[in-house]
Amino acid sequence: MKTNKAFVFTSNQNAAGLCYAANALADSSTAAVLGSKQQAEAILPFAEKVIWMGEKAEGAMVESYAGAIADLIISEGASLVLLGNGVRDRCIAAKLAVSLNARVITDATDVAVSEDGICAKRNVFGGAAIATVKSTSALTILVMGSSSYKKILPSSTSELTEVIVKPDNCSIALISSATKEEESVDLAVAKRVVGIGRGLGSANNLSTVQAFTSKLCAELGCTRPIAEEEKLLAKSRYIGVSGATIVPDVYVACGISGQVQHTVGVAGAKLIIAINKDAKAPIMQNCDYGIVGDMNKIIPQLIELL
Amino acid sequence: MKVIACYKIVPDEQSLRTSSDGSIDLSTAELVIGQYDLNAVEAGAQLVEKCGGELVALSVGSSEVENSKLRKGILSRGSSSCVVVNNTALSGADSITTSAALANAVGTIGEFDLIICGEGSADLYAQQVGVQLGARLGLPTVNGVINIVPDDGFITVQRSADNEIETLRVELPAVISVSSSISKPRIPGMKDILAAGKKPFTVLGDESITAVSNAATVTESLLAPKQAARACQIFTGDDADTVAAFAAAIGAELK
């Protein structure tokens, strides 16, 4: 079954994807767009009603429009609000939850609407468990990725509705903003991925792994500590519960023990190959082929042999 | 500067047991301080060490908040006192209930300059409570903070927001959520742990909580993730012969 009305807002580029989810979950959908009129018009085919909120004011943060978004949600009479998975959308979701007395489910997957509420699954305990949660609130906010939704278009569309809004008064001033220089890789689409963990040892061993990765025509990924603590690779290369979820044909885990926070991100791999010096590491029970030994001795040999 | 750092006592994910039906048993799990909350406590400790003032640790939950080992654990990491709310109604609370309870508890602490939360709890990781708390208190609030520079009446923070790095001037008092990359939590020494036992630890009860009126999100089930059955063909050794046999086996799959 479907809920009455869904309202979509996102600060990132994938408003259309969220509209597909809105059309799947609700009888009617409204999308609100803050940006250029062209950006708003581009969303017209994807939602029953599209509201253009006007251009973002110079120097304002998108998060400062939470008050204006809340007003639109009320006037639209929505029972479900969809936002994207990102730092900004999460911030907006939290502000909306308080001002509208709504419940929030973040990182929601497998969303289902029933008579008595909205159910979703989400990873908890760092991926060691999957919780099914239910909101019975009159208004539920879902913070979610939209990639699992097929292209579902609304039964009807309409002309662009203009509701030009202003940002909230805010005691946070944006001094400067710069696009991250860190590389951005989409591991989710890679057919082959080589992952590295703490077993790499010295950063000097990285070049050998990179050679191995090229030999396999694979992308390079890693565990959270390699990206966040050692900062050896970009965060977009980190695989696991709060990082990338990958579905390659082949995943080669090198020097990775296989804690659930990481393996939850590679569960969809067709074939898992593990190289690890510890025979008791959990990855050895969760791979198709494993070799117990020093990855820094094994990988140079594999480059020659494969 | 008076800083409040919020933390949550959570079941350690490493110690979760899965029952035969696939459900997760939380009752036997070991309790720990949430790992991302330790980043918040450390960031708060570094701020007061740098510009003076005091750090108060704050947690809401049920009986776990009074765990004596974790009480010392939190008080040995740079805070001068700790306030906890122990209310069975907060067991398994969602973000809205938690932020409401924190907002009430903050009211008992009095004046403050800055509240720091971790990026998310180590158990539910909804990444909501910090900003919700700021919104409830009607204060400037922002998430994703990776650096804090204190100043007179304001802080300048760097924020990692999706594909951008922002520099923001945030008027105090304020509530921020910090990213785990902001700090490396300290390991307390024996002296810190001994001193922790003598620091003020205040337990608040039910009277500090106002019930949140609307329906909560409830957890209907908690299951271990299903793992695909894997062949687990294991080769042992990094010598040439073993690696050659391994390469032959995987080579067939990689064609």
C-alpha cells in the first residue's frame, strides 16, 4: 500500500531518484527545489507537483532553509518526507524533525508502507545487525539513498509552482567554501575491487598493491582505518557500513581481517578472495578462496603468475 | 569556556551474540562508550585545555549510564564532572526521544558555551541527535565539524559537507556534531583513572524528562546480516609452490 503524500527535498543532485522512491511509496508526490529555475524545471517530469523555492541567497547555507522547507511540508500536507543521504540533508532532516515533531529514519532501505506506519530496514551496530524499525508518527522523515528504486513516474504532472522563500535567520555565517580536492571514486560500479586493510603495514607497500590492482583491471578500495586514520586513500575508497557498498564480480581482500563493519559492504560480491596472514581472521570464513600468508610476499608473486 | 560533551553507553558490537534464529541478543553484550562520542569528548577536552574553562560530560539512557567502570572511563578523559539521566523510558530511545531528554538535562547544567556531540551513536548511528538538540535549544547548530578554533564569543569551524569543505563562524552558545576525524581519543593513564573516581557524578531521575508526545519509532526486529555461503578454499603459506597453486585456482575464476 501507499501513504498519502510524499514531499521530496535534497541538497544534492539526485532529486529525480528520490522522486522515484516518492512515487513508489505515496499516492502523490511534491518535490521542492532550491536553485535555478532550470534546475526546478528539470524535475517536472518526476513529481506530480514541483515547487521552485527560488535561488539560494548569496552566502546562505542550504541548511538555513529548513524553516522554509517545513512550511512547505505543512502546506502540502505531506505524511512522508524524503531526503538524500548526505551531511547536509541529515542536518535538514534533524531540524525538520524537531520543528514538525516528526520521526526520522536515516539510511532507510526496504521501505514499506502499511496501515499502521512506515517500516524500513537500516544497518545498526556498525553493520553487525540489521534493524527493522517502524514509525507510527503522522509525519515520517526518511533519509535514504534512492539507487534501489526503478524509474517510477507520477500519474500526472503540472506546471512549475513558484514559492520564493527566504533562509532562516541564523547565527552561523559562511566564511568560505571550497570543493574537496580529494578524488571521488564510485566503487559501487566497479566489476573488480582490491581492498586493503591494516595488514598492508607500511605505506611503502602501497605501490605493489596498486600494481596488482592494475594487473587485475580492478579499482582500489580499503577499510575505514586506511582512509580515516592512516589517510592513505581517499574516503570515497573506503568500503563498509558508513562507506561504500560494492557489488563487484570479484573482491580481493588484502590484509583485511574481515570485521563485519567492512564485510557488510562487500556482501554482494560474487566472488571473494582473501589474502591474510592470520588463519583465524573472520575473512577466512567469509571468502571463496583464501591464502594464509604475508600479503606483501604473496602479491608480488601473484602479479607475475596471473 | 564551558563545554558539554554528550556520549552514549552502547552494547559493544564486537561482543554481540547471534541466536540460532538469527536474532541479535543485546543482553549479554559488553557495554562501552560509543566510539564516535569519544571523538566529541576528546575535542571538548582539547578545547578547555587550550582556552581554559571546564568540560562536563552528559549522557542519557537507562541503568547502563551508571555503570561504574564506564563512569571512570568518561571522567578520566578530560571532563571535570559528569551528569547522567537514568530513566527506563530511555531504553532503546530513538533520536527524537534522546534529543528531548538531552535538552532537558542540559537545562539542569546551567550556562554553557558549546555542546559537542559525536557524528552518530555507535549502535544506531542515525546521525541526528546533535542537530536535533541544537534545534530544540534554539541554538546555532551544524554537523560534520572537522576542526574548531575558539575565539571571543564565537568559534570558527571547518565542516566537511558532502563534496565541500566549509569554514563557518558560529556564534556561541552553539551545538555542533563533530566528525570522527576531528580528534584521536586519548588513552587515560592510571592517574587519570584514579582521579576520575573523585570527580562529581550527578544522576538525574525521571523528573528531568518530559515525555515526547508523538509516536516513537520502534525497533521491530534486530537480525544478524545474512551472509552468502562461501566456498572457503583456503591455501596456507606464502612460499612459491603454495602461491602458484593459489594463483592457478583463482586464475581460472579471473579469466
